[in-house]
Amino acid sequence: MIYQVSKKIDRNRIFIINRSEIEGRLDPKMTLYKKKVQHALYPMVKLKSLLLSKPQYGANEVGLIRNNNSQPRYIRITDIDENGLISKNDLGATVTNVEDKYVLNENDIVLARSGATVGKSYIHKQLPYTCLYAGYLIRFIVDAKKILPDYFFIYTQLNPYKEWVNAIQRPSAQPNINAEEYQSLEIPLPNLHKQKEIVEYLNAAYAQKLEKETESQILLKSINDYLLNELGIIIPNVDTALENRIFHFSYKNITGKRIDPKKYSPQVRSLYASIEASTYHKTELSTLISEYCSGDWGIEDDGNLHEDYIKCLTLRSTEIDNQYNIEINPDKVKYRLIKYDVYDKMSIAVNDIIIEKSGGSKDQPVGRVAIIDYDLLQRGNIAFSNFLLKIKVKDINPCYLYYYLKTMYNIGVTESMQSQTNGIRNLITDEFLSQTIVVPSLQKQQEIVDNITNIKNKAKALQQEGKDILESAKRNVERMIIGE
């Protein structure tokens, strides 16, 4: 009698495999993966037989701040998103030493070899600057007469590939897959005509996703104009020709300790004047603050939880994304030990406003803002680092103030409140806290918050539509090559 697994058992967790079916690795994850792909609609071909050259590990260079597109770009795992794309808007990092052997060429594919994102992939397309890849990535150059580079890249975006990565990686504190193991990957390989059809189908889905994201960005960018229009703030058009960037300013009109030209330039003064021209009530930010606190490390890294310490997530400026939301990246998140008395000062609550006060580069202003929401606090104990400033507010809608400060940053007001030391930007806290806030009635504030929230929700819905389109297309491609 042949033993059979009960129908009540989850066959994805408990299963039977015949000895004759075992090839190579004996562990259950790999066996289960092979059972899923054994009925693929096309021959399974090992990656090793599809390569023009041996895989190559990346450069072990230290990433440096990249200031402009004339500098080479150093592509690292963290530059690659979940869809295998890199941002063309972010400058990324550069390096001092560029070796030709690490320079990426058209259709080179790199795979992440270690860490929480092992298996992540990127296909290089021509850019107006040189790119090289970092040491935690491995380059693969495929034979286009056998497999289209884009088809191979697409396969690395599908669930079967991700399941293979989960099955093949060696379990350890730092999961990893080496070049030899990657070469053992078997790929369902249709003919080149079918490969091209699949590539075109999924590229169309990527294009639709991009279209939705573009619509979303247009909506998000409209928030600045909406808020300024509601407050009656008219931003002047300033001619930035050289003759208009040379100006005189009377010494008797200089306030505070600053004598640098940025604060007193015609552009900055015109911005301040446009804010003062609003007919709504105005006051200094400091009068609306009930409490403020700069972050402080007070942190132990030895990993031993002493009775005087609490373990918490350390919120840093890198967790503030381009839309000024706080996004916790699980690949970068830092948990540290902080003394209880320090944590009492550094802990955060709903509607606290977090301000970036130090960091960036000589070309990247600081002063981005974020507001703490309920969902973030569900992650447990959270404190903030010494590059951030926390404020609690009174007599004003905190969400309105958040949107107002965010808009001031976007139009350049916050940039005039900064200094530089050794190329690092620092917010001048006293000036930031003394800036003018336009304060309409609480009813008007709530109306503005509700309308901006609606705009953001529409933008978020468009982003989700784009994701759904792409994920649906990926599932369809899986059915095209693996079957149901």
C-alpha cells in the first residue's frame, strides 16, 4: 500500500517526494520549488549555459556623495527598487576610483548576492553617465542568441524566481547566494519570438504603471499651488540672470548674526514679502510650539540590554521619503539601546512634527518635515536621531502646519535658513522657529487639510492602480511560461 498525505494537510508544507525524483539538494524548500516548476510549458535551461562569460563580482569601493550627473554613478543594492528599477531622479552615490572592468554596459544584469534583499535584480540600460556596480552585486552577461536579456530580467521579477531564491540561499545571519549557485538557476526557455512577445507584454504593463505614477506625481505637485492659492500667497517670478544675482544691501538692515548673501538676496526677500502680503493672521512658528527637542544619541551599540536601557527603532532623516512621509525600510532600519531618561525626551507621539536639521550635501537642502501618524507608532518603541528636531504644537491644526512647512520647503523659504560646515548642511534652528506662519481660522485649516488629504488619496489610488496592473501582468506571464 502506498502512503498518501491526507487531503486535510497543507501540501505546500507537508508533502511526499520519491527518492528517484531527488536531484542535487535534499532540503524540502528546494524540493518543493522543483515540484512547482517541473510542469513548466518550456524546457528548463540552466543559466550557466546561457552566459557569454563568467559572472563577475562588483567593486569594493566606498560610496561617496554624488553631486551631479557628470560624475560616475555607483549602483548599490539599495538603489534598486522592488521592480528592479533605479531612480533616474536621485543622484545616488559615486566613487573616487572607476575601474573599467566594473563599468556596466547595455543589457548587463546584476543580481544581489547577500543581505535581506538577496536575489534582487537590475538590467542596465544606456544612461547619459557612466555606471559601475558595487561588491554585493554580481554581473551576468547573457547570450542574446539564446535568451533575450530583457526576458531573463523579467523572469527575475516573477514569483518562481523568488521562490528559487528562497530555496537556494544559505540560511545564516546574512543570507547569500554565490555566483556558482546563481548559475544553477533553471529558466523556462521559449523560443526568441515568444520571449520577445513576453517582453513586449510586460513592458506595456510597466509603461501603464509609469503613466499612473506620472498622474500621481502631477496631483501631488499641485498641493503647493493649492495651498498657496488658498492662503493668498503669490510667488513672484524672479529673473535669475547674472545682473539680478548681484545686489546691494544696507548693513543697517542686517538682522541677527548672519551676513551671508543668501538670506538677503532679492529672491529670498521677495518670498518673505509674498508671505507677509497674505491677508490671514500671521505669527512666528515659535508661538505655536508647546515643546521642541533636538534628537540625541545616548545610544549603546553593544547589543546588551541593560536595566537602564530600552530597545527602540531609531528614526533617522533617511526614513523621510521624497513625499515627506516616514517610510521604514526594513533593509535599513536601525534598532538601538537608549537610556530610559533619554528615551522619555526622544520618544514620539501622534501629530508630532519631525524636522530634518542636519545632513544632506552642499547641493541638497535640509529642512524636510514629516508628521507622526498612528500607524507608525504600531511598530513599537520609536525615538529619533540627533539629525532631527521634534516639535509639538498648540493653537493650530498640526496637519495644517505640516503641509504649510512642507510647502515652504518646496518653494525655497527653508533653504534660506541654512548654513554649511565642511559641505554638510545644517538648519539654523532659531531662524526656522522664528519664520512666519500664515494662520487662518481652525475651520479653514481643517478645510485645507481635508482637500489636501483628498488629493493625496487620489494620488495614492493611482499608484496602487499602477502596482496592480504590473502585478496582474506578472501573474499572466507566469501562466504563459509555467502554466497554472
